Amino acid sequence: MSQLRPFLLLLAAGLLAQLPARGTDRAEVPYPNGYRHWTFLHSSMVSSTFGPFKNKPCVNPCTAGIFYFYANERAMRGLRTGSYPEGAVLAEEMLEFIGTGGKEGERRIVGVMVKDSRRYAATGGWGYGNYDSGSRTNTLDAKAQDECYQCHLKRRDHGYVFSEYRER
Ligand code: HEC
């Protein structure tokens, strides 16, 4: 056994090194599967020159973009109480807005905020993700996520969330 011990220690160290470092591995934010079944919050328009269009410019007949915002059940609890439980997720999707008549076009991006206070401690307890349409891979590295956080900081008193829920 005494001869085996150094070997076991090495094996354990090797296995630990393969685990993602908790709290540092911030690019990993899960895609919001099924977000279209969540509570719809509101929509908002952006112009065709809006930043995320730059990769693939929004041109005629696409005159603008439209965002839709959704909240899962835990995020709804946060919107009602001001305190967001672990596992709360808010999702936004942006679609092209076609022509002056105003029809939805292609979906361009899905954006997300996922509450996990330990994992995303460096960005106020929320992980920020962005997915090109059809992809489940977060395009945001830690620096880009920090840029999201810097603006969402304005809403620190509201759990870093801009949206509000209005019953109608
Ligand atoms: C310059 C400020 C700013 C930056 C940078 C920013 N956001 Fe936001 N975000 C907002 C505002 C304002 C809203 C509310 C928009 C609305 O209601 O139309 C919002 C809403 C959201 C929402 C819906 C939840 C909420 O807070 O209302 C998500 C999800 C989101 N942003 C994700 C992101 C991600 C991901 C990034 C980084 C890629 C990001 N945001 C960068 C200002 C910002």
C-alpha cells in the first residue's frame, strides 16, 4: 500500500486537473433550451445598424431588428420579488424585421443571463451567453461577458435585470 500511495496521489491530481475550474470557466453558459415555452415579457425594436447585425449586415428588405424577452419560472419569481433564485434564466432573441409592413424575418441571435452565484461570482452571479441562430455554442469569452456585466451593473438594485414584468 505504501508503494501504491504516491501513484494514487498522482492519479487523483491528474483527475482534478481535468475538472473545469469552478468560478473561472465563465465562457460556459448553457443554451436556454425550450425558452419559447417560458413567460413572454415584452419586445423591443432596434435599428438595422444595431451592433449584432454587423457580422451579417441587416439590409433591404430587413429594416430593423426585434427583440423578444422571456423568463423561466425562477426568473419570474425574481421579477416579482426582486430577488433571483439560483437557476433563474432570462433569454432574449433577436429577429430581423422585414419591410415597412413589419413582418418577422430570420432569427439572428439568442442571448441569455443564467443565475449561478458561485460559478459566475465575478459577474454579479449571472453568466452571460450569446448564441448565433442554430448554434448552441456560447460566442462570449470571459472578456465579452464582462462587457455585458458592466452595463447590467446599472441595474444592480434590481438584481442586474432591466426587464420588468407587467400583468395585463
Ligand atoms: C449598453 C448596455 C448593455 C450591454 C452592453 C448589454 N446589455 Fe443586456 N440589456 C440591456 C438593456 C437596456 C436591456 C433591456 C432591453 C429592453 O427591455 O428592451 C437588456 C436586457 C438583457 C436581457 C434580458 C434580461 C434583462 O436584463 O432585461 C438579457 C438576457 C441580456 N440583456 C443579455 C445581455 C448579454 C448576453 C450581453 C452581452 C453580450 C448584454 N446583455 C449586454 C443593456 C445592455
